[in-house]
Amino acid sequence: MERVFVDTNIVLDLLEKREEFYREAQELFTLGDQSKTKLFVSALTLANIHYLLFKHLKMNARNAISKFKVLVEVLPLDDKILELSLASDFTDFEVAVQ
């Protein structure tokens, strides 16, 4: 089974139904729902998604995340991940954490 790490933006494409990329995001998450692909997200992604959905779109973010979470496995965010991110060559810290 293919294993795919899903970036925050792809999750937003799905949950916000962003026109330009919604179809592709929907296809990816359908594969996950059908157990054809194993999908992973960072714990940081869920925090970021909650903030963006609630603050900017006034959505019921907790409800959206609860429904979404059944499609993915959430990867832990711990001290080791943060240390590796701080030591990485990534200029975008959020991307490094993911």
C-alpha cells in the first residue's frame, strides 16, 4: 500500500473546497477512505487547520477536523521533531516541522 504524507495546503484544498485543487484533493482522500492509500498528516497540520478554518472562515473547525481525522493517521510532534526541524536547512520552520 502506498503511504503519502499530506501537506496542510492539500487538507485546506479539501476542507475549503478550493476550486483550483479540490478535485485532486478529493481523489487523494477518496483513495485513503477506500484503504488504497495510507495518508499521514502532522499534528501541526491539525492545529493550523483549526486556526485557519475558525479564524478566517468562521467554520465549525472542531467538527470539520473530527470528520476529517478518520481519513488520516496523525504523526506525533515531539521534542525530537522540533530539534531536527531547528537544525534543518529548511528556511520555512513550519515546513521543516511537517
